[in-house]
Amino acid sequence: MEHNHITLPEGSIEKTTTTLNIGPTHPATHGVFQNIMEVDGERIVSSDQTVGYIHRAFEKLAERRPLYQITPITDRLNYCSSPINNMGWHITCEKFLNIETPKRVDYLRVIIMELARISDHLICNSIVGVDTGAYTGFLYVMQYRELIYEIYEEICGSRLTTNIGRIGGFERNFTNTAFTKLEKFLNEYPKVLKEFESLFTRNRIFMERTQGTGGISAERAMNYGFTGPNLRAAGVDYDVRVHQPYSSYQDFNFTVPVGTTGDNYDRFLVRNAEMWESISIIRQAYEKVQAFKGAEAEIYHADVPEYYLPKKEDVYTKMEALIWHFKIIMGEIDLPKGQIYCPVEGGNGELGFYLISDGGRTPFRLHFRRPCFIYYQAYPELIKGGMLSDAVVTMSSLNLIAGELDA
Amino acid sequence: MSLNNEIVQEKLVAKFGDQVSQFATSYGMLSFESPKEINLKVLQFLYDEPSLEFTFLTDICAVNYPNQTGAELVVVYHLHNLKENIRLRYSVSTSLENTDVYTATKLFESANWMERETYDFFGINFVGHPNLKRILNVDEMDYFPLRKEFPLEDQTRIDKDDEMFGRG
């Protein structure tokens, strides 16, 4: 009676878990993400991520480009809120070159950045809805993202990869149509957001799917380098707009919403609350912009001839403007020596630009601190022991953007 | 707001003496250097010291200075004290021959992928890292692409004569 338990013969299948591959392209991942999971039934035992499928070597590319040519690269990081990336890059350059931007430019930028934040959170939250089985919200709010994209279009001519603004300000003044479209958005969107919230926030199915899944404590979140709404959902009130105000954010009144448990539900609530704050910030900024009268109301860029392209008619008629135009376009302007790290509050966290210049025309080194690259490492810990279907919700509620992650 | 760059600098000098050097402040951020052997001691001190508490690792990246013989590669840490809202930049340098630098993964979980990225692009060997392999590039790659010895593609090259490249 030495062997009364069942022993499997040598070489037979002893594994009790199943290896499951999700991605790199899968409808549930909303981006190029691969996860190899060990599942026991529907429970996740462990998982291993593979990233880098759309790596495009932005940091190397940036080493050959003059500053203004790097803006289109930043578009392609977090493409759900590319204006924030563009502005973040311009603000980094301006800080580095000690350019003071006029207040009106700052306020216009705030309008654009907060619109971008709304469109970013809108996508993320409605996708969380899709992954929990509620398609309606997603289809409904898409219409309002369209309104935001029309505003972008009116200002810079493009919709997704915006390349909006220039070093020192904007490429042109906002048209009246742009402001009309902004007013239309401000009038219509709050009602929709209210309806969107009433579809989800107290929805029994939604709450049961999201509460208590994908949670993280504040200490772990900080140790994992979480930033943005994901960190705030865990209860840490860190917001770059408040801690290190840029673009005159100190002139605005807004609250920083925080959660407690850091789970999918809290992340959803924090993003919704942030959209309300963004609407309020846009209203304040719009009021401030309207308060400018006379010549002040026409200012849309700083006076920096070395970096801001002169007017086209001046280029054709004035020697000096022609010289600056040529020098800027050919990238013939040497940067000062130095290093700067400049963060902005992106759609999904602290987006940082670490710029090193050795005095040449292009950055010696440019490093992007991409928030979702850093917090995606926590994903195995967030989903361990949970259901497979919750892992899908967790992934979308983290607001992972493959373009930013892979840079 | 009681903590400022001067206090941080004083405390570092009091603890590490002349091992920490090159203190500078640019755009409001304190930066300093130390030999790479004591990087963990410095990071741990900044983390644990009750009045410093740099407990948030913002970023790790590396820079390649081909002209600095013996210190060609520089690993840069950006740390943040969220309570006092003060940031600092700390760097250690290493040579191309011996790229060993101790890993910070025991202190910060977030350092895991940041160090993998740094290894991937610069070949810094983080000693003690739990899973030091390439992260964004393919595993088969046998060079470290962000080092300066790998130049960007020459726009005037003629070997790409394929029409599909637009140079037909």
C-alpha cells in the first residue's frame, strides 16, 4: 500500500492549466497587445506580456529632426489625445528656449488640451462599456467625439494626428466658426455625458462587472509608476496640472477627482468626473479668451522669429522674414546647450519629455516618458486570480494606447 | 513646502561626502552624479530618509556620449517626491566595456520595464534584474540602436533603388 494515489505514467499530460494566447491583434485588446496567459478554467494563474509590435524608433528619429519636425512624431504617441502631446512638446521647447507665451495663447491651448482630454476619456470609458456588454454608450458618444474633431479640423486642418500649434503659439488665429463649434459642443455635450453616466454609473450589471476587479492599492500603484486617472483612482491626488502648472493652469478653478480602491469602477468614475472638470475648465478658458479686447484679442503666438514662421506675405516682400523662413524650414538654428525634463498631464498620465541638447540643430537625445508603457507592467498583478473576461475589462479601463506604449 | 534643492543637496553631501558630485540646477531641477557602484545606496537613501522621501520613480533612461572616454553611457534617473512636490535628476555613468549597473527593481517595480528598455536600446547590463531581455525590439537584434555609433539612415544612399521606396 505504498502507492495508493494515482500516478500518471511518464510523459503523460500532467498540466492542469491551459496556455491561452490573446493578441497581438484581437478584438478584445483594442490595440496591438499580446498576452500569453496560464488559465485554470476561467481563472488566470499568470500572464506574460509582449509589447513592441508597433515600435517606430521615435527617439532615434528625433535625433535628426529640428524641433518643429518632432511635433508630428508626438501625434503618434497617444493618438486619442494627440493635441495634448503636441502642446506638451511645444511647452517643453518653450521652457527650454525661455519663450514666454502670451496669456491668450495659454488659454487657447487649455481649451484644446481639455477637449483632447474629453475625447480621450470618452473613448476609454465607452470602450469599458463595450467590454462589459453595453455597446449603446459607445455608439452614442462617438457623435460627440466627432464634434471635438471638427473643432480640431477648424483650427489645424486635421483630425486624428493633429500637429496642432507651433512653438510659441498657434499657426493661425481661431476662426469664429471654431468658437461657434466650441459653443455647440459646450451646449450639447453635458446632456450627453449625463445620459452616458446614467446608463452606466448605477447600472447593476456594469457595477458587478467592474467593482472589485483590476484593483490596486495606492502604494502598489505608486511603486508601479502609475500616473493620471489610474493613480487618482487608487486615491493619490497627483495631477501635473496642479503640481507643476503649465500653460497657465494655475488661473483655473477645478478639482482633482480621486477614487479609493483603484479598481475598474473607480477608474471609470474618475474619468467621468474629470470630463465634468474639463468642461468647466473649457468654459472658464473660453470666458477668459472672450475677455480679451482690441489688439489683444488678435494675439495667437509669441514673438519668437527664430522659431515661429513669419507670415507668408512677409516672406515674399521682406528680406528678414525670408531669411527666418529659410532658416527655420532648413533647421539651421542652433539650440542652446542644456537638459530639461518637462511633464504635462496627458490623457492617461504624466507625459514627460526629456530633452538633451549639445548645442546642435537637433536634440542630442530625446526621451519620452510614456505613462502607459510604465503602468502596463502592473497588468499581470491586476488580473491575477481573476476571471478571463475581467482581464479584458481591466485592459480597456487602464486606457492603454499601443502607439504610446511602443513609441 | 519645506524641502528645497539646497536641503536635498546638503543631505546628500552629508551622507555621501565627495562621492556625490556635479550638483547643478537647471530649469529648477537639481541634478547630480555619483559613481555607478553606489547607485542603489543613493536611491535607497533618497527613498528611505524621512525628510527626503523620493519614493516615486518618474523615469529611467540612458544617454550615449561617444566622446566621454570611459563614461560613454550615462543612466539617468528622474525621481519625484510627491508630498513636497520636488523632482531631481540623478545620473551614473559607465563605460562601453563594462556596462554593469545595479538594478533598481527591488526598490521600484516600475524600474523593471524602464531598465529593460534601457538595456534594449543602450545595452546597459542591469545586474540583478529579474528578466533582462529586449522589450521593444526583436530578440534577434544584435546591436543597441540608440547608441550614437548607429547612425540614422543616410538620405542619399543609392542601394535602395526599389521603386516602392520612391527612389526609382
